[in-house]
Amino acid sequence: MGTNIQFDLQRLIFTTSNSGFLRGLICLPTWLFFITCPLLGHLSMRHSKLAGFGLLVAFAVAVVSTKQLHDFYNRHYGKVTASEGSPLIIIGIGVWAIAAFGCFVIDGKYHPQFSLAAFWFASFFWGIFMHSAGHRWYYLVASICFVLLVPYWRELGETWQRVILAVAFIATGVMDHLLLTRLLPPIAKDQVLSAIP
């Protein structure tokens, strides 16, 4: 009995403290738009007006879809007020951001044999996995995939790099959503009303 209570408490702490990050479907329209942009860029070479109109439509759909997904999560999972972040976490994010800038600059200017940008993405996914105490194991899978891509990243070209990034973030986002639904099943409106005395 005590073990079940401890497990439920740990699950509740993890879910509430990571609620915003587990709403993985919210970023899905953004990454689909990210994939659409280079495709419309190729179309603009022949039909610039059509491509421009398509870009506006895709952007509008992404914005509206993101708002709808926000509303969906708030309606079914409520809102969790996040506490102030740990200074160490904030410093770590800052160092990570500076490292990202340095990796992209070095890749673009010096063209090393192994892509530092791909290595940074691998470390990004690995960091999320480590911070989740193993719950978000699929980020480790994504990290390993990017490690394997480090020697070939520059050869892939910008279009395939965009596609791979989008697929990685979409896949992990969907898995985040499935984890959220498993740890914190949505509560139906009639259940809430029946619980009120």
C-alpha cells in the first residue's frame, strides 16, 4: 500500500512539474510549418505568387491549430502554475544556449569534418532524457540517432536537415502527449461535476 502511495506521489510530482513540457502536440503545427517552408521555397522558383499564398495559409493554419491545441490541453488537463526555476537550471540553459550559438557558428564558418550542430542536438535530447529521471526514454533514442548522424549531417543538406529535425521533434512531442495521457488521464466534465458535493 505504502509503495503505491509513494509511486502515485512521484508520478504526480513529475507530471505537474513537467506538465507544460508534456503537452507535446502544441508544437506539432510549428514543426509541420517548418517542413512546409522549404517545399514552398522550391515552388516559388516557378510560381512565386502561389507559393507566397501557400506560405500565408500554412502560417495561419499553424497559428490557429496551436491555439486550438492550447485550449484542448487547458480544457482536459487544466493549468499548472510553475514554480520558480532553480538557479542551476537557469544557468545550465544559458550555457546550453551559448554552446548552441558557438556550434552553429563554427559549423558555418570552419566546416569541421564532424558537425557540432548535430552533436548539440544529440546533447539537447540527452539532457531532456536525463532531466526526466528516465520517464521520457524516447529522447535518449533521438539523442542516439543524432550521434549517429554527426559524421553525415553537413552532407545531408538543409532540406533533409529540416525534415529530420522536424520528424524528431514531432515524434518526441507525440510520445510526450502519450506519456501525459498515461500519467494523468483527462477528466471528463461530468466526472468533475459529480465530485462536487
